[in-house]
Amino acid sequence: MMKKLEMSIIGCVVAVLICGCASVSPQLYALIPTAAPSGEASDLAVTVGPVSVPEAVDRPQLVSIVAPNKLRVDEFNRWASPLKNGIARTVAENLAVIMGSPYVSVFPQSVSVAPSYRVAIDVVRFESVPGSEARLGALWSVRSAADGKSRNGATTLAEPVKESAPAAMVAAHSRMLGGLSVDIAAAIRSLAAGARKGAAGPAK
């Protein structure tokens, strides 16, 4: 009788634990565009991608630095989509706003207009230090589909984050992607201006 009672108690405890675990759903986070309109409109067609990210953060869970040489993978706070996809989408949406163009897409998707400029981004640093700061480092290139001319650049940003909440860290990364987008937009405009100048021919 005692043995049956013990087994019943164990069974109840296991059932409670299973129910408790099943009721905990991870929180999902998404990067969002933060760029401000420049007031200019254009018909420049741009595609963003591919985007690469460090292997340490290329996973569904949010990853933070908790000590020197120590990372924490947060099972209960996750990205709503793969990080590299989220970065590509956010940069594309930022560029559409900055350049005032409706023809900005994410590789390999496309719009009705063939892209004139292709943007590739290699994120070499995507770091989150809760209660301290967020850091972003990226190497990028913009290439003209018409003549193959390109502009390469590197963007390094850091933003203090006093809160430890994941939402604050994600918001900081969104703002830094806005800064990255501004740099890329400047390169696209430079290439476009050069193309227009070349098409006009030498001044007489």
C-alpha cells in the first residue's frame, strides 16, 4: 500500500512538472527599422543580401555576454526569425525609408524592377552585454549591376544599454542597424551619382 502511495505521489509530481514546463512559452523578439525619411524620393532598385553573422549568435535564442569569455544562451527569449534574415529585412526597410524608394527587396526575393544595386553584409560583431552596452560591427559592399563598380565600407557602433531586459538590448541593435543603413545608403547614392555623371558625358 505504501509503495502504491509513493508511486502515486511521484506520478503527481512528474505531471505537475510537465504541465509547468509546457506552460512556459519563449518570448519572441524582432529587429525593427528606425531610419528617418530624408525627404528625397527615388526609383533606385536595391536588393539586400546575403547577410552573414557570427556562428555564436546564429541561433534562435538570444545570446548575451555575461562575463569575459562567457556567453549565455537564453532559451526563453528568442528571435522571431533567423537573425541574418532579420538583419537583412531591417536594413532593407531602413534603406527604403532613407532613399524614398519602393524598390528595395531582400535577397533572394525580388520586386518587379530588376535591382540596380546589390548589398552584401558580413556582420562580424553582434554583441549584447545586459546592463552595459550593445555592439555592432559589419563589413559591407554595394555593387552596381550595370557596370560592376562597387563601394566597400566598415561600420562599427556601440550603444549604452542600462537595462538588462532583452527588449532594451534588441531595441539598441535596431537603432545601430539604422546607423549601418545610413552608411550603406550614402554609398548607394555615391555610386548612383557617379553613374549619372558618366551617362551625361564630359562637360563641353
